[in-house]
Amino acid sequence: MDVKTKTKLTVTIDNEILREAKEEAKRKNLPLSRVIENFLKFFANPEVYCFICGEKFKVRGAELCSKCGWLVCPKCGACRCKLGDEAASVAFYMRKVYEDLLVGRVE
């Protein structure tokens, strides 16, 4: 069995954000520490899903399409170029939510 050690973390955040986050975590029956850990795991080494085949892949090391600038799925080779206009619009705004969450562009 792989035993992972935990480290105590002290952070300073806005009181209202913390209050709302605690309420939401309680509603979802999640410890706030797990929410923070999951975000930090994703932040450090993000994984995304291909919009075509659904394969999960790591952002780090993924190729970018020279034509559209989007990540290329390592399994099926899809990028924005493979999407119709409506699907590309949905994917674009989902990507914006992702970037807002991480406070920056995906690189």
C-alpha cells in the first residue's frame, strides 16, 4: 500500500470566499482540504479531455496545433480544427472558464 504523507498548509484568503467555500463543501459533503488538494494537483499538472474522443491527457508535453493553437489530442490527433463552429464556440468558452480558474493561459 502506498502511504502518502500530508503537510499542513496555511493560506490567507478573503473571508467571504472562505465562508462560501466552506458552505459549498459542506453541502457537497467534501472536506475543504480535499477541494484545495484537488485544485493544487490540477494546477501543478493539469489534465484535460479531448473534445472528440474523450481521452484524458496531460497538458504538459501536449503538442499545439500550428493552425488553431489548441492542444492536440495524443490519441486521436484532434484539435479545434476538427470541431464545427458551434462545438468550437462551446469548447472555447469552456477553455476560458478553465483559464480563468487557473488565472492565465494554458501553456
